[in-house]
Amino acid sequence: MSIKRPHVLWYGIPLLVLIAVACYSIIGIHLVQSRLTTLSRTVEVLASTTSVLQQSMITNLVNLSGEISQERQNVGTIKQQLGTYQEQVGTVSNTVQTLQKLSKTDPQLLQKYSKVFFLNEHYAPARLTEIPSAYRYSDSKVLKMHADIWPHLESLLSDAAKNSIRIYVESAYRSFNEQQALKGVYTTVYGAGSANQFSADQGYSEHQLGTTVDLTTTGLSGRLDGFDGTLAYSWLKANAYKYGFVLSYPENNSFYVFEPWHWRYVGVKLATYLFNQNMHFYDMDQRRIDEYLVNFFE
Ligand SMILES: [Zn+2]
């Protein structure tokens, strides 16, 4: 019996297929390897490019931060310079303000008047205002004073009233002619000698300024004499300086008779200085008084 052998073709075909597959695989692997190589080169190039970019960015950032820091320093320097200029402008502006205030402040307002130095007979305050009747002792008598000084006197009078001390204005601004007429009456009634003692020329000059008032209080029937024995006088001696008022002719002064009712506005700063030094206006040198003119209305 003959054994039938498979035809050689039956072996050949799978072999060929195997060879083909092997070839295909080898070619495929080669291609993949080739692509991988290409990719790897691309990655290397990219990595290198990225590194260059990073380096460049870092350099730029460092430069930029250096420039910013420099700019900050410049801004700081400019700010300092501006500060210096502002200070200089401030100083100049203060000086200008001081000069403006001085040019507007009448030097007569802080002048000492004596038996040989009077105000000009034509002198009148810049602005006068009427003192409200609530603060006048006599309702019928119209009283006026310097308009810029009245608010200071009003504060004084209303603060005294809050302390149950009633102070009234008996006399305020008096023109040259009014004073002349008043002195004429006194001279007729009391004789020239006595009239000169309590109504002489210093006092009249101060009333002509519009900054000076004669004050009275309850219990005196509107009179001035006896005022030194009142609570009102004690209160004024302790507090008037806070409102800028001083007693022109205190007890035992070498210029004039004692006038406890006669109060003159000299500005809060000067009045406070005099109070603290226990000094009187007429004891002070005129040149030193004039230094307070710039603060007169404050
Ligand atoms: Zn007076």
C-alpha cells in the first residue's frame, strides 16, 4: 500500500507566508525604528530649543527686574526732589501769607498810646458792627465795635454768662468827636484836673480803635466805678486773656489811673503771653508788641 504524501505545495505555501510575514515585520520594525530615531531627534531639537528659550526668558526677566529696580530708584529720587520742592513752595507760601496778613493788619491796633502819642483824629476802624442789645447794659444806647473783634467779645460774654456771671458792655467804639464831647461833659462836671485823670487821652485813643470796651455788671446800676469789687472783674482777670482781651490800666500802673472796667483786645497770642508773664500791655516794648500783629485776628 502506498502512503500518499502531501504535495510539496502544501508545505510551500505556509512557508512562503511565514517568510512574507517575517519580511514584512522586519521592514515594519525597521520603519518604526527609523521613525523613532527621527522622533527622538525632533525631541532633542525641541528640548534644545526650549532650553535656549528658557535661557533667553531668564535673561530677559533678569534684565527687566534690573530695569524695574532702577526705575523704582528713579521714582524714589523724583519723589524726594518733589518733597524738597513742596517744602520750599510751602515755606514761600507761608511767608507770602504772613506778609499778606501783615499788610492787611492795621499796626495802630497794637499801638501803645500815651499823653504824647494819639491816634489821628480822622482814624476809624475798618468795619464796625453793632453790639446786640442783649449784651448792652443800656437798651437805648447804640454801641458799635470793630466787626472782626466782636466775635471774640461775644464768646467772652456768653462764656461768662454760662458761669452765671453777667457782664454788659457800657461803652465801646467812640469817635474823636464823641470823645471830645464826653470829655467836655466830664470837665464841666468834675473840673479839668479830675476829668484828665479818668478820661485822659490814652483811653480815648483805645476806644477810637473799636477794639476796646468798658464793661459793667449787675449790681452797679450801670456804673463803672466799683467794678473791681465784683465777681465779673475776678472772672475777667482769670479768663479774659483766653479771648484776647487785656486790662489796659491795671492797679498801680505808671501810666494812668486804675480802670478795672476798661478792656482792650490785643489778640489771643499776645494776651496769653502777657498773662503767663504776669505783665501788662503798657509794660512791654512796642517793637516786641508789633511781633504779635501777624496773629492779631486769630
Ligand atoms: Zn474805657
